[in-house]
Amino acid sequence: MTKKKHRKPSNNKISNLTNTILSILKKDRNQTFNYKQIAAKLGVNDASSRNQIIKKLAQLKAKEEIKEVDRGKFQIINNTEYHIGIFDAAQRGNGYVICDAFEDDIYIASNNVNKALNGDEVELYVYKRRKNGKLEGEITNIIKRDKTEYVGIIQVHAKKNFAFVVPDGNKMKTDIFVPINKIMKAEDGDKVIVTLEEWPDKADSPNGRVIKLLGKAGEHNTEIHSILAEYGLPYEFPVEVEEYANNIDLEIKAEEIAKRRDMRKDLTFTVDPKDAKDFDDALSFTDLDNGLYEIGIHIADVSHYLKEGTVLDEEAYERATSVYLVDRVVPMLPEILSNGACSLRPHEEKYTFSAVFKINEKAEIKDQWFGRTVTYSDARFAYEEAQAIIENKNNTIPAEVSLTGKEYKTDQKIADAVLKMDELAKKMRSARMQSGAISFDKVEVKFSLDEDANPIGVHFKTSKDANKLIEEFMLLANRKVSEFVSKMKPEKTFVYRVHDEPNEEKLAALQGVVAKFGHQLNFNSKASVSQSLNKLLVDVQGKKEQNLVDTLAIRTMSKANYTTDNIGHYGLAFDYYSHFTSPIRRYPDVMAHRLLQQYIDKEKSASAEDYEVKCKHSSNMEYLATKAERDSIKYMQIRFMQDHQDEEFVGVISGATDWGIYVEIISNKCEGMIRIKDIKGDYFDFDQEQYAVIGRDTKIMYQLGDEVIVKVKNADLVKRHLDFNLIGKHEK
């Protein structure tokens, strides 16, 4: 008779059991768990492991970290250490949670991220680090995913019957597993959009399925569409929206004109970029011969065509803004409206919404009127033509800047109107600056593209008098419309464009940078801050640090956004400000038009709650559009630099981190990174206080604002990353 074999009991100790049990209970804090359920989650079922779990549950109960709800059923004890916030992922797998309950962001180590992805709304447990007493956190629950669709390159493993999608960007630290039957015929190396389906407890990667093929990685249209898709921005209209727009009655009708103020006989013209296709604003000018001038700011009456509750309006609301990429515009409205019916093209009658002012020689407003109009544009100017009139002080436009036709060269009335309006605009701007407005005239980078959208040159766009003329009158309309509604009794709901005061910590950080270039800020009062910022922006013009200082100064500012709660606009020094002048490309302007007409018609106030939701959506879409626009510029910079890999460039150090220094090339504003490990001649360390990297032995310093000579090391279109090799310091 053989002896019965007995299994030797396991004595393996479960590592980190306290934290593991607490994590399980924290993740589902409203649920109860017994030792069997916890063992199942840990994947153990031997007697030793079960006993360890039972013993640990008893210890945690005694410490009052968990409670026994029913016999053998345990639940986490809720306490004030749990908070809600938004997770901001960092490049190395760790990150921070932005949480209203704390002044500083809460650091999250990579092992405490617990499957949170960038932008997710999360619950976190906050505690003090043992070493330095600083706050740290552990993400205990994903409340809401920021997004479930990602753009990336698919890696197909056909023999193994699966694929992985590697997401674009550096915020997603995991790839996405896709079964072979869910890849939609994608081929290895394709750019795709993948949606997350589930993330099993023990899996390193979430599971997903491909929902759209974008094309081969590296191809121009593929990369542009990828940028849009990354931010959830569409690049084409649904068929039903196009069909609806194409069936709108666009005829200018006598019965509609009769309901409006007829301003077709007033001298009216547009001034826009030379390559503009939609003209949503025009100016009219009349000399009233009594020391006053009547100036009309006429805006396309988009709300006449865009009716609430239609598929067209729903699509416009979802988009909320047009997106301006380097090689194309993704419009908020279909072309038949944006470039057709709503565009104030020359020699065409249009329905408009107008702000009309009577202004004296001192640029003071003596009378105002708001309402729907019908207008006729007598002429279309490019900025260059209007600038030529201003500079020449007459109606002569040099042939080299004549872009829209000889017929406007000898129109003395239009030339006189431009000159007078320029004079008034300069007075309005001067008054605005004296009131504390901040003048950000940051240089814009523009690419010259060939017919295949290849970058063949770079030029810089600066704001001249003609640009500022238009800007001042648009600001006037936006300010006065906002003020008009704000002062109505009883109080009315309206859509405001607000801008809070700058963050004091960011201002202090800016002072730390600009002091290295010999500049000083004055923080004594609100007025002194704006005055010293303006002085700084003037002082750096034409200097090596200009673009760096301009960029950092803008970053100190709070973000402007849309809201029904008016707090004024700090940057413009306005107590009242709304967006009213660009309804073709901004949905908040459409809302402002609708509300203004509603109140002119003596109707009751709209729901503030409903419009606040719309404002938040518009602010968010504007933010995403801005990110897409920046990404498209970065993409085009890399394409441009691919053709200049053998050249040396002079650049300015624009940033310093513990992994490298960023350099912006002076001649084309392309920015790339020099990795610290690639700097030859020494081992370099990052010095945060001096915004520099310093050689350990040689003490050679590369500091913010230093001019250096660089050469392209790697221009990666797919990852949208530009790396430089450092040749050396630029000796002047």
C-alpha cells in the first residue's frame, strides 16, 4: 500500500500586502470584500496566502484603516485624504494631479499612477513623503477618462494574431493591444485611430480596436489629419450637414431688407490678409460735417442662416471654432456659408449685424447704435495696400503691393477714410495703453508653401498700423456691445471673453529670467505691473531675447476664456469685453449675436446655466484648436529643417531642463532640443536657479538667452521632434 502524498504548504510571503489590500479597497470604496475576493484579485488560493490576507485584514481593522461592515466583509474607511483632480502625465511615467484643494500640484510616482492616463479625472489619496514631508499622492480610482480615442502607429504581428498601436506624443506611456480581427485591414506602419475598450486588471496595456485608417505615417495629409484627430477635431463635414447648408435660401430679399437698417449707400470696405477667403468684418465711414464721424463695424450676420436646433447649428456648436493649420483652414461652417453667403465680398450686398458709432476728433464715442443691417462692400483691401496708404499719407498704392486691383488706386474717398480711421485708431490705442492694456505684438512665423504643401521658405508676420487700425475698431465693437448688454436692467445673461490678472508666482519667475538680461519688473501695484510689462516688451524689441521674453510674458498671463460671469479683461484693460466680430469662425460670437438681438427685441434673459455650459465647451474647443495649430507649425518646422540638415544655424537658448537645452534658430524660429548627453567636452548638470547647464570640470555654462551654433541631428516627422547637435557658442 502506497503512502498518500501531502502537498507541502507554501510559506511564500506576499510582498507589499498592506498597500495591495488598501489599493483594492480604495479602488471600489463603496464595495465590501472578504478574504476570498481579495485572494482572487491577487491570483492566490493556497492556505498560506489566505492566512496572510486574513491576518492583514485584522491588523488594518485594528489600525482603523478599514472597517468590518458585515462578518468577514471589509470596506475602506473614507477620510479627508481623498480628493478629486485632473491627472497631468509626465514623460517618464510619473505625473501630477491638479487639485483645487491644494495650492501646489500633487506629485504621483509612476508606481502610483494605477492606469490613469493624461487628462483623466481621478480620485487620489494624498499623504506626506517620509523623507521631506512634501505631499505626494496615489491615484485610487479613475472617475472619467479624458478621452478614449488615440492616434498612433500600428505594429502588426500577423503570425502572433495581434497588433499594438503606439500612440503619438509623449504623454501616453503605454501602447494599446489590438486583436488581429479588430485592426480594420490596417497594415504595419499605418497611422490609425484606436478606441480603448477595456483594461484588464493584470494587463500592462489596455485593449482596443481600430476605428479609422489615416494613411501611411510620414505622409503629409496623414500627419495633418493625425494632428486633428489627436484633439478630436474633424477635417470634413458630415454629408447631412453639407446637404443642409447647400439647401439654404441665400437670396437677399426685399422683405428682409425692410426689417433692417439699410446702409448700402455708406462707404464700406474690408481690410484682410492677402490670402483671406472669408471676410467676416467690414468698416464704413461717413464724415458728418459737424465734427463727428460715423463709423460702422459691420459683421456677417451668420445667425440669420445658422438656425438653432438644425444639424448645421449642432455641427457648428460642436466645432465651436475654425482651426488654422499651416497649410489649410478647417472651417466652423461649410464653404457655401464661410466663403460665400456670409463673406463680405466686394461689390455684393450682405446681411450684417452692426455696431455704429459717432466719434469726435479726440476718438471719443458720442453716440452708438446696435442692430441688424444690410451693407454693400465697395472695396476689398489687403493689409499691405491699406498700410501703403497710411505710410504714403495719400491714395497712391505702389504697384508692388497692389494685390486686389487697380480700381482702388484712385479712390480718394476710401483713402481719406483709411487715413482718418488710422488717426482715430491711434488715439484709441494710446488711451487703452494708458489705462493699463498690455501690448503683445509677438512675431508670427509663416511658411511659404509650394503647390504640394512643401515648405520652401519662412517669413515673419508683424503687426503694422493697418493691422492695428482694424484691431482697434474690432475691440471697440466687442467692448461696447458687452457694455451695452451688461448695463441692461434687469440683468441679462451674456457671453463674455474674460481674462484674469497674472499669476504672481509666474510673474516672479519671469522676473528671474529677464533680470539676467538686465530688465526689471515693478510689482508694487496692478498699474505698475502692466506698465513695466509694456516697457519690457518694448525694450526687448530687436534683441536676441525678444522671442523668449515675449513667449514667457504671455505664459505669465492667465488664459482668456468664455463665461457668463464677467470679471473684465486684464490684458486689454476693459471692464466689459465679448467676442462679437468673427461669427464665421467662432461660435461664441454667434451666441453674442443671438443674445443681443433677443434683448434688442425686449425678450427675457436667457438661462445663465445653459450658456455657461456652452461657454465652457467653446473655451475647451478653442484650447484644442490652439494645440493643433501649434502642432502643425512644429510639424512644418521639422519638414523645413529636413531639407537643411547639412547647414549650421545660429540660435538662442530658449529653455533648459535636466535632460537638455532647447534652442530656437534666429533666422526661422524653428525650435529643437540638444540632449545633455550629446554635449561634448564635459559632463553637464542642469542648474535650475541659473536656467543653465554647467560643465562639472570646465564650468562652461550654456544659459537661457545665450547664442549658440547648432546643426540638425534628427528631424523626426512622425514623432514631431527636432534634435540638434551643439557646434559651440556663437562668438559675435
